[in-house]
Amino acid sequence: MNIEFDLIARYFSRPAPCGFLGVGDDCALFPVAAGHHLATSTDLLVEGRHFFSDVDPAALGHKALAVNLSDLAAMGAQPVACLLSLSLPAVDHDWLTAFSQSFYALADQAGCPLIGGDTTRSTAGIVISVTVMGQVRPDQALRRAAAQVGDDVWITGDLGAANIALRLLQNELPYNPDLLEATRRALEWPLPPWQFGQALAGVAHAALDISDGLAQDIGHILKASGCGAELEYLALPVAPALQGLDSQLVQAAVLAGGDVYQLCFTAAAGERARILALAAASSLQVTRVGRVVAEPGLRVRAADGTVIPLDKAGFDHFS
Amino acid sequence: MNIEFDLIARYFSRPAPCGFLGVGDDCALFPVAAGHHLATSTDLLVEGRHFFSDVDPAALGHKALAVNLSDLAAMGAQPVACLLSLSLPAVDHDWLTAFSQSFYALADQAGCPLIGGDTTRSTAGIVISVTVMGQVRPDQALRRAAAQVGDDVWITGDLGAANIALRLLQNELPYNPDLLEATRRALEWPLPPWQFGQALAGVAHAALDISDGLAQDIGHILKASGCGAELEYLALPVAPALQGLDSQLVQAAVLAGGDVYQLCFTAAAGERARILALAAASSLQVTRVGRVVAEPGLRVRAADGTVIPLDKAGFDHFS
């Protein structure tokens, strides 16, 4: 008996949707809508690096897919299907049940069926690789290089909570169970705005998710687009749970804190009413935080008009 | 400076082909030909499990993509693009140079550009995740469930060499540098028949690659198709390097040895001349080794007509 096949059969072999060929053949097969391109992204999550060894497996199953759906959202692409590879030191059925159930729950919610993957025994910790595939009309895709001078800069959701939760869990901040309770959902159960992302396709110009922190990520748009941006710090949507915390701590979390699976996007000023209406239709908070300017670089202005120094880099995958 | 971006920029950011959007955005984007479905497969390769820690990084870069191209070949799909994720314990520039150059060399040869991926620091050994994407007309895809009673069973290339090389490297066989020299290319530099696989689309019925060993893998076709097969042991294409070895050793390598990134496929008897012509056009060896029958199960007959017992399972990913 090949346990690989047993694991896949037991946890990861729900029937594929009609018209799809899923788990069990050499490849999965699915159609891409006429006039659309295939959009794809992949993330590798490593135990001890991207998640704690004792993380709730249900949260991990959710987040492994969520971080990839966030990339589709940032492209304006509609989720179509996903692949999941797992490398596990041992077969833990409770762990696999919790992980697979929440992975499937989010896949169902996003209309992104799991159609293939790989399982193997690891020699060390858990490694998770997820690939998502979506579809988008190529002329409507939200590319990093598409920001235009004069665009508004927008942010969905709010900022800072995931970073505070991470720092609490890493004991970088003093023990504070109430604050952890109020922030850890943002870290462990992110819900990227994939529907709103699709709605932005053809409306917004550039977009990306804030997985590495606002200052660093918006820098990718500005560099790719050959322009700069001015943001108002007081306009940034700070997570309500951060009220009353030290202002320097909040500022670092808001400007440099990663793991924010929300969008930063730019759009022409003429689209303001439409963007607000689209966000309302998705029950999503959107905030206009600044504008794209010709002068390169990012400047975040405090209430008094001075520029806040951005010396704290975002999350470094190889630090 | 974010070293993740530096690694991607330094080793993995060749320009994407015209009409593609590659490394550097939230998703890669590419077109799928009209009337075609997207075919995708993913493999996770773990140090100490799928490759030795001291493996030649050039061979590893080649094989990481080759095993995935093999899945496209087995589906009859044309390679379109691939994604590569790497989790590395440290940044070794010589290793990355050798790995990336041979990965790209095979990607170029197969017309399968690298358009995205992820890099991260690992807490333990090297982990490689490759996802390939191809395209195939859905009615022509070579599915496991499509074998028909009366079909011929065919094999491309030859069998057994990779298994002998693996057993030599694992010291399961006595030290024999000449034999290792003659067999290790099959293990470390497999070249799956992706062009012939495409040519078989619409011609053959069922197909798969022999990554887990002939007996086990053909069993997947037979089970999915609800039929059986009779193979002639003497008809099986044994790798020339195995001549003169102990016959039991050869038999185990040929019937149960995995890591054979060649195809086993079934096709109507009326297609024999066409298949031979297609193989000749690809300069590929193909061998007719038996036929599909109604009685379930696989029977491999020796020269005297007796059935060879198949008690040795193929490679078990979780053993």
C-alpha cells in the first residue's frame, strides 16, 4: 500500500468540479475562459519560518490558501483552481483533518477547488507549497507597473494588527493576552478581498498585497511604474485593536508590518465614487491614503507635514 | 535590502516570453490556446528523501523540472510555463548558479519558461517545489481511465537503469563504479518525451509516466479503466547497461524500479504504424509490451508462460 496515495485519497480527493479533471491523473485539467489569461502564483510556507510549530492546523490550512488568494486579488484575477503540496515529518490524522477541512472551507468560499498536489515525508519540519490559478482579461489585470501620476492610493481593510500579534507571539512585546486575542485573527485567519480584486480589474491601475509591509510593498509599485507617492499618515486605516498603544509601536506596525493580505492599489481620481460603491457591494472597508506623484520615492507625511523616516525594512525572507 | 528579491533577481528573473507576464508581479500571466485546457502538475522534492544532500546541483536543477515535464508528457500536453519555489538553508552562490543554469537549459529545451516562484530560508534541508503548466485539447488528453480492452500496451525508452543507479548510490548493491557510470545518467538526468507525448494526444488512449515503477504505475491505469493487462516480460525494454547482471536484480529493477520518466501508454492495435512513425520522428525508442484485457489485474508472463509474482511494491513516498 502506498501511503502517499492513501493520504491523498483520505484527505485531499474531493471530486473536481464539472469540466475539471482533478486529483488522480498525471495532471489536473481545467478550462480557462475565452479572452482570459491564466494568472498563477505560488508560496512556500516553512515551519519555524512562516509559522510556529504549534500553530493551530486549522488556521494554517486556511492561511496557506489565503496568502495565495491574496496574490490573485492583487492581480484582479478570478480564482479558478489550486494545488497543494505537503511535506510532513509524520502522519498526524488529527492535524491533517483540521488542516484539510479549513483549506477546503476557504477553497469552497473562494470558488477555487483543490485539483492536485503532492505529499511526501519530510526529513525535518512541515513544508507547505500552494499554487493558485485564476483568470483575468489581460488588458484588465492589475499590474505593478501601471500606476499613473495623479492616481489616488487606496488601501483595503486595515493595517498593523497582524504585526502586533506576531510580535506578541514572538515575545518581542510584553505579555498581553487581551491584545493578542484582539489581533491574532488578522495574523492567522486573513481573508483577502478576492471578489473586490476582481471588481477592480479594468477600474484600478496598479495593485499589490501588503504581505511584506506597506512601505516596502508600495515601493514595488512605485519602482515598477517609475513614479513616487505621498501618503498622509493620519489617513492610514489603523486596526482598531491598536488604539491606545505606543505611537511608535503603532507606526512601525502600520508602515512596516507584513502579513497584511489586503490590497494597496492606485486608481484615477475620477473612479472614486465607483470604487466606494464596489467596496460597499463587497462590504469591504477602503481608504484613500494619498496620491501618486512624479517625484520618485515614497513620502509618508505626519500631521504637521513633516516626512516620517522609513528606516525599518519589511519582513525579509532570508534575514 | 530584501535578499529574497535579490536571489530572484540574480538567478531567476530572465524576461518572460512575449505575451507573458513573469517574475516580479503578484501573479504570472500567460495565455492558453483557444480550445485547450490548462494541464498542471506539481512535485515537491525534499533533500534526503528524493535526492542526496551531495547531489550535483546541475543534475538537481534539471531533474526538478524533468519530473514535472514527465507529467505533462503523460497527459499529452504541450509545456507552456513553470513555477519554481526553493527553500534553502543558506545562500550558496555556486550551488544556485549550477542549479538555475540547468533548470533554465531544460526549460528552454522544452519551451516551458520559468515565470514565477518563491524563495525562502529553510530551517532544515533543501526543499524544491516545481509546478508545470501545459495546454491540451480536453478531448485529446491522455487520461488514466481511458484504456480499452484490446489496446496494445507500449513503453517509451527503457527500464531499470535509474533503479540500479539508486541502489548503487544507497550501497544496497556492491560497489561498482562502471555500472554506476553506465546507469546514473538515467537517474539524475532523465529526459521525458514531452514532444512524443503531445504527438500521442488524440492517438493513444491512456498514458502515465513510470515514476513509481511499471507494475505499480500501470496498475493505476488498469484500476481507473476497469480492466487488466498481460505483459510479456521478454518484450520489456531493459536498459542495455543492465546486461549480464543477476536476473532477479534486473527483474526487480525493470518491474518495480521507479524514477523512470518515460511513458507507459495504451493505444488501439490499428495505431501501431502511426505510433512507430511518431516515435521515429522524435528519435524515440518505443516498445510494444503487451495488451489490455478484460480480466482485472496485471499479469507479467515469463518466457515459459508462467506469471511472474509481483510482490515488490514500487517506491513509497511515506515509507
